[in-house]
Amino acid sequence: MIYVEFIGVFIVGVAAGFALGVWYLRRQLQNTQMDEKQVLAMARSMGVNLNQKQLQTVMRHMKQNLPARKSPLGALAKNKPQLSGQASKEKPKTGKRRTK
């Protein structure tokens, strides 16, 4: 009987540790900010040489794509799917046919 309790506690501990690790990693990734030197070093390690204009473009995209910290959904709150203009203007079909 005591072995069952140990196994149960072990499983709960592993699950709690995993959840805590995921939470901590996400928090660290949200707070990560790269400066221009780090971006250049990363690009060079991938074999790409960025000029000043490309570097500014990369930095601008990185700033635009930061998740919203106030919303728990982050980027999902900004990128809601929208209906196309054609689909939103169509009238719903009732199934009845018009006759003359």
C-alpha cells in the first residue's frame, strides 16, 4: 500500500515540475530582448551578413511581433480571424425556394 502512495506522489511531483518548468521557460522567453549586436552575431552564425537596412528591418519586425503582455492570449488577441468581405455580405439561406 505504501508503494502506491510513493508512486502517486512521484507522478504528482513530475507533473508539477513539468508545469513549473514550462511556466518558467515561457516567462523567460517573453522577457528576452536582443540588441543589434546579438542579432548580428546570430545572423553571422547562420551564414548571413546583414547590412544596416536589413538589420533595422529585423529589429522593427522583432519589436512588432512581441506578445502583448497585458493579454493572457498574447499575439492571439491581436490576430483574430476576420471574415472576408464577400462572406459577411451574403444573406443566410433559409432553404425555401422563391416561385413566380
